[in-house]
Amino acid sequence: MDLLSRREHAVMELRCKLVNKGFEEVFVDEALAQLVNDGLLSDARYAESYVRFRMNKGFGPVRIREELRQRGVTSEIVNEYVDFQDRCWSETARNAWQKRFGGKFPEDMKARAKQLQFLQYRGFTSDQTKHILKNFN
């Protein structure tokens, strides 16, 4: 309960933490099942919170989707909360680009490649990034 009081957790994430602290897996699984049944632990709530948090930090849908999958959130839940077609991703990409590069368009192809690589690393698709650097010739 102490871990849940601090922030939302995915079921698998919380299970790993408890097992690593030395609790027996059988008891951990029973406790987690009870927490899910009581509505105190929810992968959907975790995914919603995590997407909003990472998006505000300037990360894109590709990276967020992969991070959620690594934390054990099912593909159905991930697809519900990570919508690649949402227009806010382009704005998030633009904000991350402006923060990192000061809104300065690249002067040559090497600088352009560096900026595109940054956005790709952050988890944005090529469609989301092309609007930012479309003025570069």
C-alpha cells in the first residue's frame, strides 16, 4: 500500500518490486489480485497517468508505447491510451524540438539529421516530425 500511495503502478511493475524485496511470489500474486479486485491497482489508470506524464516531458507515442509494454501493460490498454493519430503529438514534438534546439532550423543536412534523430529517439513518427522541419530546403 505504501508504494501505491506514492503513484500509480502497473501490476507487473509492482509485482517485480515486491518479489525483489523478498516477498514470496504466491503471496504477492494473491495480494495483487485482491488490489485489482478492490480497484486499488489498475493498469488502465497507470497507462493513462504514464502517457500524460511522459507526454508532458516531451516524449512521443512510439517510445511511450514501448515503455508501457516493458512495464507489462497489455497491448489493448496501450492502444487505448496511445493514439498515434492524435494531433497533440505534433505539438509535443514541436515543443520538444524548440526546447532542445531553440527553434532554429538546421543550416545543413548534418544539422537536420541531428534534429530528426533527436525527435526519433524521443519517440515521434516521421509524420509527426516532418511538419517541424518542412521549411528546411
